[in-house]
Amino acid sequence: MLEENDINSPHFTIPESYLDKMYEFTGNGDDGGGFILAYVNTEGKPMINCKIGSQIIEMGLRKALERFLEDLELGE
């Protein structure tokens, strides 16, 4: 179990069990789910985690991210 101080540790990373649970939420743990998670850690470094169950899901997530980033650029 995480202690409150663990989150403020300079070497904190999201526990693998949390990432596994997120993957289960996207497709009941079947090969049809997946996610890409981008965040900034406590040191200010960008971090990206992903767990993708199939190639078709990967292509869909990549395309969705491309569109998101393009829309973000157009909005600036």
C-alpha cells in the first residue's frame, strides 16, 4: 500500500498494479483494451505509460492522439 510520503518521493512512479487495473477497465483485461497515459512526474519530467492489447487498438489510440495534438495546436 502506498504511504502518503511515497507520492512526494523524487523517484515516484505509478505502481504497476494501478496500470494493470486501468488496463482491465478498458476492456475487462481482454486483448481488446488499452491505454496511453502521459503525465509529468514529481521531478517535472514527462512520462508516458502504455498497455495495449492489440495492434488495431494501438492504431486507433495513435490516431486519436494525433488528432488531439493537432486540435491542441490549432487552438493555440
